[in-house]
Amino acid sequence: MADFLPYGRQTIDEDDIAAVCDVLRSDYLTSGPAVAGFEAALSQAFGDPHVVASANGTTALHLSMLVLGVGPGDVCVVPSVTFLATANAVRYVGADVIFSDVCPESGVMRPQDLEEALARADGRKVKAILPVHLGGHVAPMEELASIAARFPQDEPPAIVEDACHAIGSRYSTSEGDFTVGDCRHSTMANFSFHPVKTIACGEGGATSTRDSALAAKLAELRSHGMVRDAERFQNRNLAFEGDEANPWFYEMQEIGYNFRITDMQAALGISQLRKLPEFVARRRALVAAYNGLLQECGPLIQPNAALANSSPAQHLYAARIDFGAAGRTRAQVMAALRNEGIGTQVHYIPVHTQPYYRALYGDQVLPGAEGFYSKTLSLPLFPAMETADVERVVRALKNAVGVNS
């Protein structure tokens, strides 16, 4: 049998290994120069915002909620089709989630979905809106930001992008073209560098923002909330000997977390980031191959949905399959593909259906999210694939669904 094709896989070359080995031979394994270097490289890739790296995409989202002061009594809007972390980050700080519906073809929150979700705020303070760039497809940022700016409360909700799938993606607006992470239409954007993402650090995350004060707060809270700036010290009797601050001194003025990324991870990230254009180009070529082949499959299998004004660097390839019309369950199709050495996955089970959230908010009906979930199946997509691999996947998928029967 041919090699097994997982739905996603990192691409690690000898230069990546050498970068990590260089750190292992250095004086710093964590909180050293590679972290600052990774943040600087990300900033350059995004268009020069401030960037703060952290342990993973979940910590990046959590830190974003912390620095915005989201807390009990606040609500945040989260699309239901996303990974658990997007909603959980809101709950970590004691706020409530309003789940928005999404487009049934793309799984992405639309302007009308946000409008409907905001109408359910019922007078509660909406602190943040968290659009998700699902699979790398960019949500309509300009329109969402405009809706947030018009929302009738004293302070408009912040836009916090869940861009964990979307490094390298771009989008178009009436103001021009932008890279995800630039934060021209958001307060912050958050990224993940898990092995199946477009660039890998093993684990790792980052938050970009154009607000220097928020960036400083992000950096502080990722390391236990420790303050080392002498001008800010409150306990001055302990902090100073005469006019000089004691060199060992620090203060924790509010509680933070150990959300630091290591230099080993950061060094791998720097090396991977140099290859981002190559990775993006390869993914786009594979997506084009999938789209061309799946367009010939008729109504039972449809290609990955495209979004207007989005130029995605796709982390996922989500085919849309009418399992009911095919007379096959999704589990049957996945099992048939696995028997052919092809791995698939489902992104995602709508979060509003999870028992934890049902217990909090009761049963909710979000037809777009449920419609998207009922048909989606993520097919293998990673840079080491060849066009022949795409052809193999589509051939096996057609057989599994019964398109050729």
C-alpha cells in the first residue's frame, strides 16, 4: 500500500533541525534571544505590528481576553464552528459566550450572523467579537469591524481574530489588501504553530496588535505578571537601596500565568517562517488541484468553499459531501478512506452542542453551523504532498462516496 496520508503534517528540514540544535548548544533554552527574534520575524511578516509569542494558540487567546479586561458580566461573540479554545478562552476569564451562526458552505461568520448574535446580547456589555478564519479562509473583517463600531454601547466591542489557521492568508477591503496579523481591522490577532498548522513550532502561539500598551501587558501576563520596570514599583521600601533599584527585584501587581514559549520552539519558528511563502504556494497549488478534480464529482461531493475578498493560505481542505444523498455515513466514508491509507478529520463539531455549553446556555439552533458540520470532511493537505497524492485522495473519495457506482 502507498504511504499513509494524514490530514495534516509538519514539514521539517535539516535547516529546521540545525536551528533547534544551535539553541541546545547555547546559553538560553527559554526566555532568550530566539523568542525576541521570532517575534520580530513575525512582525515583519504581518506588516510591523507588535507581536508577543506564547506557549500555544490557546494561551494567545486567553492572554487576549486578559489584557482586554474581559470578565464576569461581560459577553463575547464566538462563531460556533471553531475549535473549543476560542470559546473556552472567554470562559477562562469568567465571561459568557454568545455563539453566532456561520455560513453553511464555508463555516465562517458572516455580517448577518454577527448582527443576529449581537441582538441576543439583551443589554449585556459585549466586550469582544472573535471572528475565526476557519481553515485559513478570512472572515469579512471590514464588515465585521464596521458592525462592531456601530454597536450601541459606550465602548465598542474589540475585534479579536482567531487566526490560528491563517498565517500567510490575505484579504481585500475597500482600503486595500492586508495580511492577516496586520490588525488593521482588529484589536488583536492570535496564531497557532501546532504541527499541523502552516508553520510549526511543535507547540507555540503568538498575538499581534498595533497597541503598544496591550503588547506590553501581553508580555507581562505571559510570565506570571512580573513587573521589572523600576518606575512602576509600588513596594518602594523593598525595591530600592537609596536611589537605585535592587537588581533582583520584581513585583507581581496582578496575577499572570506561565505562558512562555521556549527558545527551542522559537528557533524552529524562525526557520519555518523563512519558508512560509514556499509553504503557502504549495498549499495553494494543492487546493487548486483538489478544486479542479472535485468540480467533476457532481452534487454528492463539492469543493472546498471559497470566500469573496479572501486569499487564503489554507491550513485545511474541507470538502463538502452530501452523506445522506450518497447513502453513506461520514464514519463509513472515513473508514473506507483509512483502509486506502488516507486520513481525514472533521473541523469542527459546533461548540454550542458541547455538553458543557448546553448545560450553561441550553439547546440552541444554529442552522448554518449544523448544516456545515453535517457535510464537512477535511482531506489531506500539507506541503510535502504531490499532485499525484491529491489524485489518489479524490479517486478513493469518489469510490467511498459512491460517485463512480
